[in-house]
Amino acid sequence: MTFNVTVLPSGRSFTANPDEALLAAAIRQGIGMPYGCKDGACGSCKCKKIEGTVVHGPHQLKALSHEEEAAGFILTCCGVAQTDVVLESRQVTDESAFPIKKMPARVSSLARASHDVIVIRLQLPASDVFKYHAGQYVEFLLRDGDRRSYSMANAPHTQVDTPGIELHIRHMPGGKFTEQVFGTMKEKDILRIEGPYGSFFLREDSNKPMVLLASGTGFAPIKALIEHMQFKGITRPAILYWGGRRPADLYMNDWVMAKTAEMPNLSYVPVISNALPEDNWTGRTGFVHKSVLEDFPNLSAHQVYACGAPIVVDSARADYSALGGLPDEEFFADSFTTEADKAKALA
């Protein structure tokens, strides 16, 4: 027995098994619905249920509140159909939904970018083309069955000569995967990955000016977007706000400065929240998402692409809508929720 799921306004439909999350069913059948974490933590997959019955597995209230659920909203990542269902959701077109693949990846290089960030480059099989959108992520498949998600930091076109992906990994003390990366991992190690995942990517059918908002290693998918924009000759105005606690947290500052010199449409505002006297920081200070509103009190004609810590992404989403007039459908986000964050919130 399966249930039919129809998605409006597109009219696309798919089937879901009685014990299968709606998002998993959509991905399995090549229907590209919006999502981020797949774990009930970020709220990116939230959509309106028009008809039918859906029950939820564990999720965070900040992703879907009791009031939102009562109003008919659901999370497709942990919502399971009990009947045929009709949903209202923005979604990726068929042509944009690349197949999910599992594949081996060889560590080709490990480079320390800052005291707590390593840039890892993975070599992919030359015989198996890995297609993805700039901004999407892969999951590492760990030996015990756990998974860890990281965004590609290089645009797809960079794979033409050498199939491979670049990832920016921040050290999480005690973290199952990052302890391995910062401790025992070495070049030529073989890992297993699966992807691409995520609906964070550049909407190229718009000509609106863009705000690119990043905190910490949330810069990784933004870097891929910038590379993609340059490669495709996209000249829409774009301004990057990159926030860190200390200047060293902006671990690719020189790379960004070089890109702004090459791309007249790209500008850059670095923001530091906890500068110390010895940093000799003379730039912007404070919360990075608030710096955007200081410069753009009216965001009604913009698109925003936000990546990084959940508190930054969630605050930006709320403030840009309530204070800046940004339409909800023009805010695109990838929230970097750690396993520790998820466990704490669900507890």
C-alpha cells in the first residue's frame, strides 16, 4: 500500500510508503523538494498541507512550532503520510534534481586554513561523473552507520579536469568525524560519500541583487556560489557579509579580496563579533546578520543566501522578513546544525 502525494502549484506527484518520510520518497523518485538538514532541525523543508493526514517524527520546535503544525504546516523530512496528501511547496525542477550517488572518495590533500579549520580535497572516481549544484552538500558515510554533512566549497565546473570536491571542516572537540579529520586522517585515505543533497543553490532565473551571508565555515557553499557566478558570467550585484568571532575565522579572506578585484559586481563586508586589542581590527564589528540591515534596511527587492550557524540563519530569516521586508520566498538558507546541537534540542 502506498499513498499519493501531489505538490502544488506544480502539479507534480509521487508515491510514499506508509513508513517513509515524504522527503525521502520525493528524493527517491527524483522530485526536488526544498530541504536542508533532513533531520527536523532547520525548517527548510517546511510546507503547507492542503489535504490529508501527516504524522511527524522527532523534530525541533524552532523548525516547526506547535502553532505552525496546528495551522497545517509540516516538515517533509520527518512527516509520514497516513493518507493521500496534497502539499503546497516551492520546489526544484526535474532538470535540476541530480541523482543521489554513493561513491568512494580518496583524500588528495589536507590543508590547515586556520587554527580550527581544515580544507580537505577529495578525489572522486573519474569513471563516475558526480553532478551537483553549487551550494549543495554531501554526506560522509561512517563505519557505524552515522552520517556527517558538509557543503561542497568548489563549483561543479572545477571538476572538468580533475574530478573532486573541496570541503571546509571546522574542528568540533569530541566530534566523531572531526576528531578523525584533525587527528588521524591522512592523504590517500579512502572515505565513502553520498550526495548531492540540499536545495541551497543559486536561483538563476532571477535578476534581483543578492546578499550572501556567511558565518564561519558557512562560507564554504557561498564560495562555490561565487565561483559559479564568475564561471557563468552572472553579473547581478552581490555583496558578501562574512562573520567570525576573530579575524582569523575569516580563513579565506585573501581569496575573497582577490575575487572582488576580478568581479566588479561582487563586494565584501567582513564582520567580527569578538575582536581583541591584539587583533588590530578596524573593520565592522557586531553580529553579521545585523550589519546587513544596517546597510540595507529595505530588502524587499533582494534575494538572500545565508549559510552558517543556526542562530545566525534563524535570526536573519526572522529579522530580514519582519524588519527588512524581504519576501519569505527570497530567503535561501543552509543551516549548519551539529550533531551536538540536534541532540541537545531533541533532549
